[in-house]
Amino acid sequence: MSKYFGTDGIRGVVGKAITPELAFRCAASCGYLLKQSNPRAKIILGSDTRISKGMLTGAIISGFCYSGVNVIDIGILPTPALAFLIDRMGADAGVMISASHNPYEYNGIKILTKGG
């Protein structure tokens, strides 16, 4: 089994390590955990400008909705802005779709809780 989580979330080549199925399962699992502490949990979703963001956004939203978590899709923004908005908007967590400095064929899923 491959290692998915690193210090900056889950990253890999889209279509190989990073797939819509992985994104869905990750979001559904995180949603399940969030619902344990808050039955009305909500997350904020953001992304960078990589072309694969649409595919991953759809899978992540589906996974959170499947687990009963409300999703606010902010769209394109930098990761620090997402971290700021989690507390500002009263969300339980945030998810950033980004692979930072990695080549274009990569993307990633970064999960942030309140306080970063």
C-alpha cells in the first residue's frame, strides 16, 4: 500500500496516486469524523488553478455530502487565505486542492482544522 499522507497532505500524480475515488473516500472519511463532534459540521473548500481541480472538487464535495457535511466552495485562493477563513466563517475544517510547487501533473488534498 502506498503512503498518501505527508507533511503537507496527500500529493501525487493525478490519475495515478490522486484519483476521484481517493478524493471521495478521503472527504467521506473526514466528514464522518467531523460529524462525531458536530452534527451540523461544515467545511470550506478551496483550490489553486491546476486543471485537475474540477475533477477533484466534484469528488470531494460528493464525499462530504455523502457523509452529511455542508460544503462551502470558495473557489481559487491561496492556502493561507483558506486557513484564515475557517475560523472567520465558523467552519469546522477546510480542504485545499493544491500541490504547491510540484509539476502540473501533480495535485494534492490538504486538510486543515480550526487554528490551522
